[in-house]
Amino acid sequence: MRSYMLVALAALPCLVPALLSAQGTGPARVDSPFRPPVQFTDEAPAPQIPADVTNDRRVARNYPDQPPVIPHNIRDYQVSLNNNQCLTCHSRKYVEGSQAPMISITHYIDRDGQTLGAVAPRRYFCTQCHVPQTTAQPLVPNTFQDVDSLITRPSDGGDRK
Amino acid sequence: MKLKLPEYILSPWRTISSPSRYLSLGFLTLGGFAAGVMFWGGFNTALEATNTEAFCISCHEMESNVYEELKQTIHFTNRSGVRATCPDCHVPHEWTDKIARKMQASKEVWGKIFGTINTRDKFVAMRRELAEHEWARLKANNSLECRNCHSPESMDITKQGARAARAHEEFLFTGQRTCIDCHKGIAHQLPNMEGVPPGWSDAASGKDAAHSSKASLAHWLAETEDSGPAAQAR
């Protein structure tokens, strides 16, 4: 009997704040940048699906290792066990005719560091890394700084605050 | 020497070749006309009934394989809501061609009866062969079924992407290639395409590479890339 009371006593500091917060005004407001500022019980209208960017203009990479984004429509381009339709333009064999950028040589290197004669299996599924873009605006402000702007920044003389 | 025909041939012939004994000429001509209308109407109705998507996908081979694949593509779902059904692409619209295709289709009835592709595995294993039949058919009739809806005359290439516009100008308008040469696998999944070069490439044309239009296409694309606004901005 006494042990039950001890357990209840131990749980009391946890229970009290929970009870207090539950007495607040209705359901909690979710202030997340990924959600519109509405109660989570309300059903907000879905935002419009943004348009695809299909202007065929190459987009600068934000950092040197970034997989380049796809500036054209890729609807129904089949990448399957049978064939890879991206490679009908971007493979080494066909870039002369298509004038598409060739997949880089890194795509020929398998996970053991061996350079193969063709695309390594781990690089076969293009859209795992390369994706088309839409005109959607960023949901959250982005403080990313390009490496060029970092290395050209005046030195703070080691005085980091 | 006189050949003696058996009686079972001669007696029907005598009936057909002799004048009618009881029926009037009017009944025979008008009745024959009416019967002809009914027969022809019935024939055409049956033909039309076999020329619908509902008929095609009444076989599970078609419904669970090719129809499922079609549903993903732009020929089934798109912004304008116009869609192609099976016979739009696979059966010619002109009567004579249609009848010829329907006679060919008796092979498909054979395949259905003997279960040539009655499982997914069998279908996938035969996909290349089946696809090649369709490629060959569309190549031979200059992509007739595509052109029932898509005509080069109505194609406004200024509304197309630069690459598409140039390729159509180079290959389609000059008649060098036909739709199916480049647009394979637009409505169904592709088979293993090993040994099938892209339609715009030299290998597909069978011509020598030096004097090919592809060289000029490549040249043009390279030129625009160098002088485009993106290149200047860089």
C-alpha cells in the first residue's frame, strides 16, 4: 500500500505541469514553418501545386558536389530494370547527338572505387539525386552561404565571437 | 472425258441456278436488300464492339498489364482531359486497314486461347517481341495511328521546347523519321531496349554519320547553347 503512494508521489511533479498545460485555451497552435498558421484541427486549403521549371537552362550548383538539377520535363521517362531513358541523351555514347551534358565519370565508379565501363549500378537511378525543380518559394528563410562568399570574406583575425 | 460430279454438289447448284418457283422477284430483291442491310449492320456493330477499350480490357492480359501501364501516362491523364483508348493507337481507323488489322488479330485470339501471356512473367518475357511487332507496324504505316490525332501541320513548334522544336523540324517535317522512331514507350513500359538506338541518332537512320542530319542538329544545339542568355549570364 505504501509503495503505491510512493509511486504516486514520484509521479506528481510530472503530472502537475501536464494538467496545467492541458487547461490552456483549446488545442495547441502549431507554429511550424512547414504548416500554415492554423489550428491543427482546422483544415486549411492546400496550396497550389507550383509549375515545373522546364526552360532547359542549366542551373548553377550551390556547392561543388551538388548533383545538378534537371531543367526539363521528365514525365514518363522510364528508368527501370529494362532501360534508362535519361541515358538515351546523357550517356557518353549519345551526347554528341543530343548535346546534353554527359554523366560525370564518378557515375562509372562502383562502391569499391573501381571504375567500370558503364554506369555503376549504384548510380543507375538518376532521380535519386537529380531532380526537376518547381517555381515553389522556400518555406523557411535560408542562411546558406556560398563557399565563394565564405572564402572571399575579410578575415576576422581569429577573433570569433 | 466428262467429269461426273457427285449428286450432293449438283443438287444445291440446280436449286441456286434455276429460277424461283414460288417466291416473287420483288420479295427476292427487296428481301435480299433488307437482309443485306441487317447483315451488314450487324457485322459493323460487332466490329465496332470489338473496337472498344472495354472489349480490349475484358481480357485480364490486357487489363492488368498494358492498361495499368497506360493509366500512368500522358495519353491517359493530362491537363486537357482528352485521352487515347486502346484502338485509337492499335487499330487503323480506315475501313480496309481496319479489316486487315482485325484479320491479323486472329493471332491474338490464338494467344488468348492458349494462354501465351496469361501471367505477368510470360507477358514480361514476351514484351520485347510484342513491342517490336507494334514498332514495325507503326513504322510501316508511317505512324498512322499517331497522325490520326497529331498532325505536323497543326504542330506549333514555337510552343515546344527548343530541343523538341528542332528535332521535329529536322526529322518530322522533312519526313526523315516517323513518330515511332523517337517516341517509343510513350504509353506502355519499355522492354529491354538493348540494341535499339534512340530515334534521332545516326544508328537509327542507317545512313552514314558524316552526312547525317544529326550532325547538323548537334551543331545547332551546340550553337544555341553558346549564345543563349544563360551562357551570357555566366
